[in-house]
Amino acid sequence: MTDTTATSLPDLVATLRERVEGLRHAGDPDAYLAAASAAADEIGDRVGEHWNDEGRQALTAVKRFTYNAAADCWPGWSVQDKPPDIRILLTALELAQRSTRLVKKLALGPLQEGTATWLCGAFDLALGRYADASSAFAVAHQLYIAAKAPGLALLTEGYIAIVAHIARHKATGGAPDLEQICATIAAGNFDDGAEFIEQLRTALKVFAR
């Protein structure tokens, strides 16, 4: 256990972040998520409710590594042979929600709030909570519009289409609305357009099974 009374806040953050990062590719999501949660607790306790610039930087770091830990455990990035572990999904969702609360607390703006909200919706989708997923994606979509991020807004429209498609009927074929959105993304010449399209098509394969 880190002695928070003998370590400066920046050094504490660096130590705990390194500990979390060290578990990122270790193949043990339980340990990875637990380390991220424990680090967030320890830093949060140290910062407290009244924080200065140093505290803000510490909480920003927590926001980042809790988001990354959750996102790393989302099963929609690739098609896997085994179904996802529901317990891991629920734990990761809790971290995603924690990161979202920090984005709001730190007032980091609609772009980051949109991305944080999207991740919560992505876990709702993975858990089969289609109404919650649709609601979260709709909020993220509006935040991306407010942030003037049209590519990300279209990406989120794609997820809304995926939820609608799966909620209507599970199928292995494509979703017509999704393909229209993919075509719009392709026509927009966004820097990450090809990756967005691949991400959407992969997510459909994963969750429509």
C-alpha cells in the first residue's frame, strides 16, 4: 500500500498510473480493473473535495486511466470465440461511469463528455441493455454535435443504428441504416473514417450474434 502521507501527489499519481499500465497487457482483466479502481480510490482520497491545480491534474489522470482500463475490456473491438464475461463487463462499466463523472466534475467539455458517455453506452450494448445503450448514444451524439465533431457524431449514429437493428431482430446480416451511415462517413473523408467504418461493422458482428 502506498504511503500517501510521505509521497507528493504527482509522484503518487505517477506510481499508481505505472502500476495500472503494467497490468494493461498482462492478460488478467480482473487484476487490471481492480488496480485501476484502487488507484482511483487512493488518488481521490488524497485529493479530497477541495482541489487546486495539482489536484485537478491528478483527477484528470484518474479520468484517463479509468477510461482506458474500461475501454480495453470492451468486447466490441474484435470478434472473439468466447462470449464476454458479464462480471468483467459490469466492473468495466463502473469504471467507465466513474470516468464520466470526472469529465463532468472537471468540466472538460462536450467532446470528452461525449466520448465518456459513448463508452458507457457501449457497455450497455454489450450487456444487452438496449434502451440504456440507445439513450447513452443519443446523448453522446448531441454532445459531439455541440463539440463540432461531425465524424464522431456519425460514428455514434452508427451505434444507434446497431442498437436499433439488434433490438428489432438479431441477425447475422448487415443493418441497412448502418451501411448508409458508413457510406456517409466514407464520403466525409474524415481522418479516422476508415477506422470508424471498420469499428462499426465489427461491433455489429460481435453483438448481433
